[in-house]
Amino acid sequence: MTATAENRAAAVAPADPMVPRPFRIVRRQRELSDTFTMELTAEDGQPFDFRPGQFNMLYAFGAGVSAISISGEKSSGRLLHTVRAVGTVTDRLQALRKGDVVGLRGPFGRPWPVDRARRRDVLIIAGGIGLAPLRPAIHHVLANRGDYGRVLILYGARTPDDILFPKDLKAWRSRFDVFVDVTVDRAAPGWAGKIGVVPDLIERAAFSAEDATAMVCGPEVMMLFTVRALLRAGMAEEDVYVSMERNMKCAVGFCGHCQFGGRFVCKDGPVFAYTDIAHHMTVREL
Amino acid sequence: MVEIDGLSKLLKEHPFFADWSDDYRDLLAGCAANHRFDANDYIAREGQPADKFFLVRHGTVVLEYPVPGREPVLLETLHEGGVFGWSWMIAPYRWAFDARATELVRAVSMDATCLRGKCDADHTLGYELFRQFIPIMARRLEATRLRLLDVYGSTR
């Protein structure tokens, strides 16, 4: 990340990062059987700025707080969060409806290196719900398409029914200046797309390995295999970025819940250059 | 001779043989045959003699496993530049799955009996062929393991 991007990211942090602001759910959309998107607007009417890849702490009052990546911006101040219901807090968030209020702290964390990637080929590689934190980066790259070389979006899901944002994928695929490839782990007869894993997509993708930046988000094992495939293709570790996930509580590096080796995922991540954490990714205790 | 020249050119265009010497490619072109399959044509059937392997030049092939009384299980898709069918290397030389074209497929087959004969006569050729196949087999195994992990499944 450039110093400019760092400064911008720091500049949008709230004055007291531990005080949640009330946000109202203005729209709620089911994405998958266990995944939904909430469109939020600030009750105080203040604008909300963020960088692609950052996350917020969302409060389901009475249940707790959970770190949720920002999955897009509908319009200025209207934030999108795509949530998978996998526990107490996210279950409660799933039960909320239009008009309900959540608490929000953020944005936090280091963003995707969209500035550093300028004038280079860009590989955006997602698995499962990992497409959600990458969607703002995709929006940014496509909104500034002329600043980048080849743009490739590679996505893997469990089954065809688990493909996130299918309309977005279709829209991106319909552009002539973006290469989109999707694969699933398993499918029933009738599926006309690819069956296989994300690293297979990398082998067939056309990009300049010496002059490319990769942004990878998905389950940690998927990212590990994906990074190996990128390195096999000739990419350097410092050009590969991954978004890590750990149990985040304070989001400002105080509580230590998300400690990852000598770093905190909330403060030093969630986006890391692979070269900075490569030696930690295979440590079982982490 | 003209036909073999054409097949040698097709082999050169495919990633599997792209880095091979012209001499070996010309030699192996004698084992090659050009194919075209329409959508839903079966290229191979599980249990049948594995007398060749295929290089996909165009189109998509799905590898599937037949399950009696149920729809087949789709295992993997292969595309332009892909290779399938290493049962010809492993006794008893029977296909381990069905291979079906899902659209128009153009492929080159390599005849197993012919290949074995050439490899027996020239062990360096056999070594090169195995050296080419083994990384592909390893990556397929790695991909299978990754799918077994079911990484996208719920963490509940």
C-alpha cells in the first residue's frame, strides 16, 4: 500500500474508534441460503468513506459484535455488507429486517493495494464468500479501468447454487476489457460451466506474471493453494496480497484476539502482502 | 507423410508437447490421430480398454463417474490445452471414468500400443513421457485433495 493510501485510510477512521454509530437497514437481500446483504445508512446522516478491503464492526444489539467486510457502496453513505450466518451474532444479523438498527464502528484495516496495482495486470481471485471483500476493489478497478493492464477475475464456489453475486459476475463477464472465469468444486449434470479448483483457473489465465498484482480472498486453505499456483506461474511473493480472517473484537490492536504472529489482523491487515506473512501461514498454532 | 507433418504441428501447438524436440514430436506423431466429437459424445467409457490418451485442442470435456440408478457424478472439466487418460500407463489399462464432450471438442489421441512400443525401444523417450505426465497427475491429485477439504463448507 502506498503512503497516500495509508494516510487516506487513517483519515477516514472515526474520532473514537470504540464508539459504535447507529446505522439503519434500508434494504436487505438474500444472496444464498445462509448469506445476505444489508444496505445501511447512517442515522446521523454523516458521510462514510472507506477503502476497498476495509471492514466494519457490526453490532447486533443484545447478541454481540462481528467484523464484517464492506462489500460495496450503493451510493454515497449507503454501505453494503454481505454476511454469512455462521454464529450467534451473524444469526441475529440475519434475523434483522428493513428498518432495524445496527451499531457500526469503522472502517478499519489496511485496504487492497489498488494504487500500487496501477499500470499492472490485476488478478482478483476469490473463493466462496471471499468475493464480498473483493467487490469494492473490483468496482474501483473497473471505475478506473484505463489505469490498469489486463484485469482478471477468477472465482471458485462449492456448487453452482453457492455462487455469490451471479448478476455481478455476468455483468463483468459481458465487458470486453475484463476476463472472468468461474469454477465450482462439484456440480450436478446440466451444469455447463467449469468443475475444478481455483488454482486450475490460474494455469489457464493469460497475464504477465512479472508485472501483475494479485488480490486473493477466500478460505485460508484455498488462499494457500492459490498462492502456490501464482508462485508457480512466476509471480513474486511481494506482488500477491491476501486477506486474512481472525477473531476480531476491538479492531484497533488493543485486545489481541486477532494476533497473527507478531501482527494484528485488525490493524496490520486484514490485507497483507503474502511476503510479510508467508512464514506464518503454515504455522498450525496460528 | 503429409498427415504426420500435420499431426506433428498439432502436437507442437499443444502445451503438453510444446517444449519437446522436433525429433521426438515427429516420432510420436506416428502414434497420433485427430478427432472431432460432438456435444454429448462419449470419448471414453469407464471399464473399457484404455488404449489411448487425449490432448484437448478445443472445447470442454467432462470427466464423470457412472453410478447405477442415479445420475453420473461429474468429477472435473477439462478444456483447451488439457490432457486426460493416463490409464494407458497403468495395468490393467482400463478407463477409470467416462469422458464426455459437453460441446464440440477437437482433440488429438495418442495410441497406447504404439506409444508403449516406442517407449520400449527408446527408454529416454519413455522417461520424458513419464516426466511430462507426473506433474499433471500430481496437480490433479492436489486439486482432488483441495476439493475433499470442502473449504467453502459452513464452519458451524
